[in-house]
Amino acid sequence: MAHIQDYGPAAPHGPDMDGTHDPIYTMNDNERQIFDYLIKPDDSYNSAGVYWADMPLMKRVGFVTAYDGKEARRELEHIWAMFRRDPLEPFMYYIRNMVIPGAGLGLEGYVLFSIGNVKPLFQAAFKNCWSLFKTCNATWIEAVEYMEIVGIIIGQMLVGILGDWLGRRWGLIQDATIMFLGLIMLVCAWGTTLNGWVICYTWSLFFYGIGVGGEYPMTATSGMENAVGSGKVSTKEDRLHRGRKVTSAFLMQGWGQFFNQAILIVLLLCFHHGSGNPPYSEVAAQWTYRISFAIPAVGTLWLVYFRTFKMRAAGKQLAAAKKKSKVTGYDTQSLKLTFTYFGPRIIATAGGWYCNDVFFYGNKLFQNEFISTITNNSKSVMPGWLYNLINVGVSLCGYYLASFLIDNKLYGRKKMQMVGFLMDFILFVIPGFHFKYYTSKAHVTEFQAMYFLSSFFNQFGPNAVTFLVAAEVYPTPIRATAHGFSAACGKMGALTAAVLYNYIPTSERFHVVPWFGLAGMLLTLLFLPDTTGLDLKEQERRWQYIRAGRESDYHGVAVHPKHLSLYERLRGVGKYYDAELDYRQKIEEMRSDWEARQARQAHEKEGHFDDDVHDDSVWSSHVSTYFEKTSKSPNITAKEKYGNGETMQ
């Protein structure tokens, strides 16, 4: 169907209440098939026109399994066709569609996790400064971690707002520029004393963190909106693979961690005479850390270029949404309405992310304990680095599995996050109440297994899902703001963990951390809607009704109980869902778009042109014919209705 109108977040006009249009039963079979094709796509509706979430359980399982199998075969055939043309083409496709969109997160993952990785090296090489605090101020050493997190929080909040105000492309360019300058500062950090170097290093991390923070809302929103597009008809790619597209970009953070750890190991061996064992010279430590930061600086400079010259359409959907709402700057009305109608969703995304980051940070607790037991408290940094490399590899398995299953309608976002939180809770509770048993030499392997499993379920669960849903459950005009706020709350969780762990012993930490997993699961259960399989165009349609003060007039799948949180269902939001009435409304919205287009064409024939209107609509002849037959609009003349003077019988 090449000739299909791109029906976008159309202004809601509601059903035909004044009798000006012929009823739907006047459609002929061809017209009905065209409208069904547009309104009821076969990946979401069965042959009888029933939405997948309305089907009985076994029929739903059969429908989803059959269609997913069909889609998997199509994708594999496409990959094989690419491979036959060029063996490297599938790899290049992956680079274009997964690696490049997530390049910013990959680079920031490399640098941010490098901070924790080089700290043991600094403590060993600069013992009087980083360990004993004889030549350096202990407050500044501790501030390294805090200032990094504070910078990220500021960036998440600030760039989230600016991204909704000035546009996605501007935010993406600004993030890459700040990260590049921050890396130059880190590579060149120096001081007349060691303490002066630490202070310079700390402020460089703070500045770099601002760019990193902005990367979260910008990558999530631009990746999602590129999948959805700015038009009015959603695509099959959006409905079936939107989550995979965004999480595939996010998992580049894991690859950043992996390459950082691998490069640090290689650099230390190069500058420490081929040995990873202490004592470490100050010169070897300085060269290792500076070169490790110089490498991503090159990639970040390329990212500035790419986003400036190759991503000119990054803010297309935001611009379309603002134009629809007649907003030129920041949409403050949408922000107020979001807190009014979607307040509980903010509790879910911000609260869930907060709980997740406590766990994400707490995972290191396992590592420190079992490494010290296995190596008999070795002073070498190599065991920790090698085990961390293995852990990142396990995490990547979790990232990829999350990416493959996050769009599965039978599992999806909400269940994945709840299971992940629950498993992390269990995996922290068990050693927490049998700490001495599991940290003994005889049972440390079980402790080690729980460490790797907690990493896996953190990625195959809340860490991947929180990044996605913090953008997905909100409307376009404030999507970056909401994502930035949620991500900032997440970093508050990391800051909570960083501060808390300084005041309680390790055994007590295992008594505290698990409850954040239980809390995250409950927040997800109560307040997070499940957007798996939801057409985001429907969410935008609903938002137009809300913005017009007509929430109860929207009857589409965005208020289907399946796509609402438990709290929203208890409030009765789902009572407005009516599939048949929504079908009629969509046709009337299409009619309104068609009539507006006809009016513009008539206006242009008279010699009047509106440079602000860019109509790239291509209508099916059957759709146009149907609207011509049934239109009573005074803007449509007989010649325009029937074309070339022909009479429509």
C-alpha cells in the first residue's frame, strides 16, 4: 500500500454528532478494507478486527506467537539477503541502526565507569594522597564521586528542559560538545601539588557529567521519535520494535564499560613493563589514566560532527507536536497537564529509577567481598579488573536479552522490570542474612554466582526498562523533561548509595539494599503502565484530547486497561475504552485532515500560498472517494469533490 496518508496526531473532532456525514455502513467493501488496513493493522488486530489485548488468553498467546514468528522469519530472511549481497552489510546495518544512535551512551559509559576502575590504581600508586590522605584532602578525594553524580543530575534536568524547549538536535550537539571539552579537561588535568591535581580532576568530572546527564533524555527521546516518526500513521517498525530500537542504543553503555576495562588492562601492562602486579609507579598510573581518557575524546569529537551535519531531522516529531498545539517555546501547559494526568507515572519512572540505581551501585559490594576472599586480600588491581570484565560480559547478555524480549506482548516492559527487581531482591537478601557463610572460602563461589546473576537481572530488568519507559509513557512536548527528571532521581539513588555506604559496614549494607528492590517492584506494579505493543500515535491522540479538555471523549487503545497502570485502572480511566466508537472517531479525524487539505488546495489555486504548511500527504483513491461521497463541507466545491465535472452517484 504505497499510497497511504501519514495520519499524525490529528486534532480530535469526535464522532459525527450533528449528522453531517453519512454513517460508516455506507462504505463499500474496498473502502472498508482500506480503513481497516489503516486503523487496524494486522500486527495488532486479528482477521476479525479484535485488538490483541481484547482477545481471550489462549487466543492472545496464539496470535502473538504466530505473528512474532512470522516477523522473526521476515527479519532473518532480510539479514540473509543482505549477507548474500555483501557479507559485511548486516554488520554495517547494525552499526547504523544500533551503534551510532547509542554512541553517546557508549562513550559516557566508557568514561564514567573508568572513574571507579582507575580509583584502585590511584590508591595504590598515590597511596599518601588517595588512601592515607597525608598529601591530599580527604574531602576532595570523596568529592570525586559526588561531584560526578551532581554534574550528571544537573545535566539530566537542564538538558531535559532545553531539549523540549529548543529541540532534540540542539540538545544532542550540546551534549557531545560538553563531553568532548570535559574529556580534554580530564586528559590535561594537573596541579602544582597532588591535591591541586585532585581538585582539577574533580571539577573536570563535574563538567563532563553535565554532558553525560543530558545524553540520557536526548538519546532516549530522539531514538524513540525516530522510530515513531512525525506523521499520523504509525509504522509497523514502531509498534513491533520501538523498545528494541531504544534499548539497543542504551546497551552501548555496556560495551563502553567493557572496552574501558579491557583498554585499562592493556595500558597498564604497556606502561608497567608487562606486569599487572604492584608496586605501581606514579608515571605508569598517570600514563594509563590519561591515555584511557584520550581515546574516547577522539570518538566524541566525531560525535559532535555527526550530530551537527548528519542528524538535521532529529527534532522533527517535537516540531510537529508543537505546531499542532500552536506552541513556539517551552510547552508549560503540557507540563502542568502531565503532572495533573500522569503524576502517578512520574512516581513509577522516577521512583523505579531511584531504586534501580541503588542496586546498580550496590552490585560492587559483591565484587569487593569475593575478590578479597579468593585472592587473600591481594594488593593487585588486576583481579578486580578481570572479574569486572567478566561481570560486564554477563551484564551485556542481560542487555541483549532485554532488547530481544522487551517488545514481546506476552512479557514486555512491566513484567521484565518487576521480575528484575524481584530477582535482585532475592539475590541480595540471601547473602545479607547469611553473610559470614557465603563470604567464607568454602562457599565464596556461591557468593560469586549471586554476584553475576544480580548483574544479569539488573540489566535484563529495571536498568533497561527504566531508560525506555521514562520517555515512552509521556507525551512528546515534555518527553525529554520527564525523562531527565526520572533519570536525575535515579542518580539520586546512586548518590544515596555512595553516601550511605560510607557510614555502615558491608554486612549491614546487604541488609539495607534488598528493600529497594522490593520497593521498586511495588512501584512498578502500582503506578507503571505497560506500553508494550501500544501504538505511540494513540498516546499522542489521547494527549490531544487531554490538552483540549476532553479526556473522556477519547476511546482508543491508549486507555485500554492493558496499557494502564493498576492505579489508573482503579481510578476508572479504562472505562472510556470503546473500540467501535474509536473506529468511527478515527475516520472522522481523517476526514477533517482530508477536508483541510482540499481547502488548502483551493486556496492555492487562487494564488495564495502558505509557506508554513508542508503537506506531503498521499491519499488512497478509495479513501478520497469515500470522503468525497460523504463530505458536506462547504469548502469542497462540486468540481473538487467529484473531479473534472463527473457526478458521483
